[in-house]
Amino acid sequence: MKNVQTHLFTGFLGTGKTTALRHLLTQKPQEEKWAIIVNEFGDIGIDGAVLSNNEVPVAEIAGGCLCCVAGPQMTVTVNNILKKYRPHRLLIEASGLAHAASVIDELQAPYLIEALSIGANVTLVDPRQFVHPDYAKQALYRDQISIADILIANKVDLCDIETLSTFRRTANQLFPPKSLIKEVTQGKIELSWLLDTQTTTKSRYRLKGLAQSEIAFQSEGFIFDPKLGFHGERLTQFFDELPTLCEGLVRAKGIFKVLGTWVWLNWAEGYWGANQVAWRKDSRFELIAKKFDAELIANRLQECVEE
């Protein structure tokens, strides 16, 4: 069994993941075979019971978040469901307390990636939580947003205009940018969003959504295969030298795979810092400056790739 389209659904507690999946099930093409894996933090799986129907098999992993109990258990569950049902599409609903990046790492392990094709990952958020500073401080919450290809604001009918305005502004400034951002009520997501959302990007691209003050500047984005690792010391030297490589450097940021983990590097106002991040799709770098040699920057980045 190869190339089973697999989608991870994540989101904090109470954002409506199960409701969204139920709505998605009503759109399943008759000729396609689907399967669902549901993870719940408690020992009793309620979401799996809600999703169960006669057409789509549902497997449950209860008793903890996927990244904690799932390791071997998820691998066995995925393998069993693939062998028994041979689905065309696999939907995985993670617990609201799951570290989404760890789930993706497990799905991309050698013993699973040969059978799976990781499609668009979906994160549901409640805009009222999304704009609240207490949620933004939580690494778990940030990781769930970072991992998303499709970011869906659910329960928008319960939000005031100011909350929605703040959500839209912040969501459109996320890095890496989301492939798709949607607003819904009652979890009414569309199957076409999963099918039509591209998760691959060109190796070079022009930046979008620049601030008014940045539009007149030169900008460029660079993307690298997720299998490539980067040399930490060379990246450090590259970021240290950026002000001399560009005229009028305004902003530089990137996500790189270093020693098997993923780090976010950000240069602003003469300083740069680093943090771990949940992104797993690719390594990428974005640059905004008054003037720079794009080919020189590309070559310097290539020199940072581990041999």
C-alpha cells in the first residue's frame, strides 16, 4: 500500500476538530475509501464514538496524546488500518494536548513514509483564543499553529469585529505563511480545501503581504528540501554577516533543520535570535533589504547545507 493521502487535524481543546471531521465525512466521494485515527487524552474515547459510521473505519488511541503514547502504538495502528482497509485517504485527529510536530515526525519515519503521502495539515483555532496573549505564550499552542498548512478559524459567529480583525492581521503575518486561511462556523470545512491546497513550493519565490513601508524594497524567499540538514556554525556565521551582504537590511528570518531538530532564526533591528519550532515541511529563508545579490545569498545558504 503506497501513497495513502494523510492529513493531520490538530487544534487546542474545544476548537471543534471532531465536528469538522463529521462535516468532512458528509463530502466523502463514493468511490474513495477513507479511514480515521482518533487520539484522545482520556482513557475513554468519546470522539471515536461520535465519528463512527458504517462506511469509514475509525481506530482510537486513547489514554494520552499521540506524541507521548503514540510512538509504537500509532505505528501499529496505522499499519493495521492500512493492511485491513487499504484506504485512499487517512485522517488523523490529534488530541488538543498533542505536540503536532512529534506526530508528523512519527508519520515521516522510514517504516511509515513509504506507505503514506503527507497532505495538507489542518489546524483549527478559536479566534478568541488565538488573539489572547496567554495562548500565544504556550509552546504547545504555537506549535499547533506553526505545523498547519491550512489554518481554520472556527466559531467566528461568536467573535466580535475587533477579534476577527486581529485574527486576520496576525494570521496573514505568520511565518512560514499558511497555504490557506479560512473562517467557518460549526466546523463547516470543505473537502476541496484539502484537495486543492498545495503543500510544495517553488525553490525561489517573491514575498507577499509586505508592509507598506517594505513594498519598495527587494525581497526574496528560498526553500530547501526537508531532508537536507544545515550546519549550525555556518548558519551562525551567515546571520552574523548578513548586514554586510545586503544594503539596507530590513528583515531576515528562516527555519532550518539543524542536527535533526528545527530552529527558527530571526534578524531584526541589528540583532538575531534562535528558537525551536514545529515546522517540518521544508527549510526556508526570507530576506528584505534595500538591495542585495540574490545569487550570492543563494550560494551562501547552499554553503550552510551539511555535506
